[in-house]
Amino acid sequence: MITPAAASGSPQKSEDEFQFLADFIPQLVWITDPSGFHTYFNQRWIDYTGYTLADSVGPDMWNNLLHPDDRAHARQVWGHSLATGDDYEIEYRFKGRDGDYRWFLGQALPRRNAEGAIVTWFGTCTDIHDQKLANEKMAERESEFTTLADNVAQLSWMARPDGHLYWYNKGWYDYTGTDFAEMEGWGWEKVHHPDYIKQVVAFVSQAWQKGEAWELTFPLRRYDGEYNWFLTRAVPVHDEQGQLVRWLGTNTDVTEMRQLQEQLQNSYNDLEAKVTFRNLELEHEVQRLRKQLGAQ
């Protein structure tokens, strides 16, 4: 077994202290010579893999414990470190004595002599299985959220508590013809109609400070330069302590609805005018008839 040189005390004491430390830390610990030949594994390695020290030593045994899908990549990364002396780091799945695979973060650093030549590699395998699964689950939820957000009819966005927008859905980019670099923060002002932008900025600036749900209707410029009217709604999201953490917003195209409302209003106005005019005609006709009857 290779152990660090003793700083003080007897070599046996130093070796015992190293052995205690190596078996105490939660990682699987291993040591190789400059060629990658494994010369040492700690007790946690033995407990996890079920391999004895005699079974574990060698240049390539560890690769047989890896998930078949991870072996080629692990060989490549480890081979690169052995050839170049670069630090080693990789994520892979190791098989335990129960036959199940768990995700580990493998890391190794070289120890060099006074001339700079590598004399030993010290490595660890840190169990990251639960974290990995949690990250994968989170990534899956994010993917599902993105898929949902990109397929709703509304333009959607998220902002920090101060109103700094940091996310838009695909619909926003498709409609405006912009990208995130243009829209981050307060970049959304670029796609607002110049006749309305001042009142919109004044309104939302106060809304961010109040921290209450709000809505406002205004026109947004389309990728081709035309403007459509949108009903914008924003709701605050709070954490368990009641602190505002983000805003969720949607822009719903209400152009057709406004046009229909205008048409209905115009039709109503026309009808009202016709009714008024007809009433006047009837009134005149009544007066004319009265005059005729009075003359008789």
C-alpha cells in the first residue's frame, strides 16, 4: 500500500493515521502508480463492491464494475489523465455488491516528485446517486414545463421581484422575432408601441413595487412590424416565508376581440342612430297627422 511520507513520528504511525482517515471519509478511496495500476482501496470500497483487496488491485479491474454504457468513456477520460497528467473527473455508475448501480463522481489528482514526474495518483469516488436522480427529475420537470409553456397560446415570461425579465417562452420569440439577448431585463420595451410605452413603463414600475397581481392592455410589435393588442396579466409568486421570489406573466392576443368589440360598438351606434332617426320620422309623421285632423 502507498501512503504519504510521514511529516513526523514513525512510518507505522503515519500509515495507521492514513488508513484511519481513508476508511473514515465517506468516499471510496483508491491509489494507483503512474501507469494507472491500482495499488490500494479503502475499506468503503471493499464494503460497497464486495471485492477483496486482492481482487481489486490491477490496471483495469475497476472498469469491469462500471455500467456497460459508461466503460468506454471512462477508459477514454482516465487514459487522457494518465497520458497528460491532467486532473481526472468523471461521473459514472458503479455496481455494488447487491448488483445495483449507483452514480459516483470519480476524481483523482497526481502527486509529483521534485523533478515534476508523477509518482502516484490519489483518487476518490463520491456517491452522487441521490443528487443525480434529483437533478434528472428536476430536468424532466423543467422539460415538461418548457414543453407546456412553448405550446400555450399566450406569450409567457418570468421576472425577478424587481421586474427584471429573465425568461420568455418560444411563443414570445416567434411573435416578436427577437432573442433573449435583446429581451433580457427591460429589453421588452423595444417591442412596445412608442405611443404607449411611457404609460406602460410607469404602470409596471409601480406594479413591481406593490407586489400585487396586475393586468394591462397594450400593443406589441410583431416580427413584421405590425402591432397586435395584448392583455397582459402578471401574478406574484412567494416562498414559504411570504417573500416575493418571481413574477409569472402572460400576454394574450386580444386584437380580434377588440376588433369585434369595435364592430359591435359601431353596429350599436349605427342601430342607435337609425332608431333615433326613425323616432324623429315617426314624431314628424304624428305631428303631420294631428295637423290634418285639426284642420278638418
